[in-house]
Amino acid sequence: MSSLLTEGDLTHEAHVVWLEDPENLDYVRQALDKTPRRRNKPRYARDGRMVGYAELDDHAEADPDSGLYRRRVFFLLPHDRDTQPEGLYQEGAPGEAVDPRTIDVRKVGEKTPRSQRGSCRHNGHPGLTPGAPRTGRSSVAFPLL
């Protein structure tokens, strides 16, 4: 599991929504962001792109001081392996990176040989095209963009 998140941080997750097909990604970065809503796509203020996010159940409570909810966001930065296969993360991965195939609702995700070392199937195509709705580990299929 990621050393940066614990399953206790994810107690109120109800769905994981993928904006891109996670089968096409060796790893995703995951972080807890503070958002004003339990559901819907949160704002994204990092470089790179958001590739997925979690939605919370009706029992999730906002932080009493800020009024914001802590939700998991999955993202990639411009120098990550999917867009620069020969770059900084040709081998290895950032600390917050996990294999997206191991992510599930209320499950942090795991580091795997694929996420840490890289896959042997780089096709040189930096962009990803969402495919058909996914019914595997996620509770919500990723939408077509």
C-alpha cells in the first residue's frame, strides 16, 4: 500500500470514477484533496491531468473548520511515464504512485512491479483514449470525454 494514505482516510468512499481507462496506465498518483462537495468531478489545480477521483457516501462529514470534504484524486504530472516513457520515471515511480488496477473503493492501492519498474509495452502514444465503460474494480465506469 501507499505509505502516504491509509484505508482509514477512505472510510466514506462510495465510488471511484475514472476519467481515463486505468488499464492503459502503469501507475497513477493519488492524493487527498479538500473539496466543497461529496460527489461530482472536483476542481483540479495541479499541473498535468486528473485521471480519476472518489465520490463519498452520504455519511461523510465535512471538516468543521473549513467545511470541506477530503476526497481521493488520481492524477498524472507532465513528466510521468505515460507521457515521457524515456524520462525521469522510465524506471521507478513517485512515492504516491500506485498501480491503478489495485485501486478499489476504500482501498488505497498497491505498488506493483508494473507500477514501480514500468511496463515493456510503451507504444509511444502520449495520449490515452477512454474505452468502453469499465465494470471491474471501480463502482462507477469512466465516462467518455
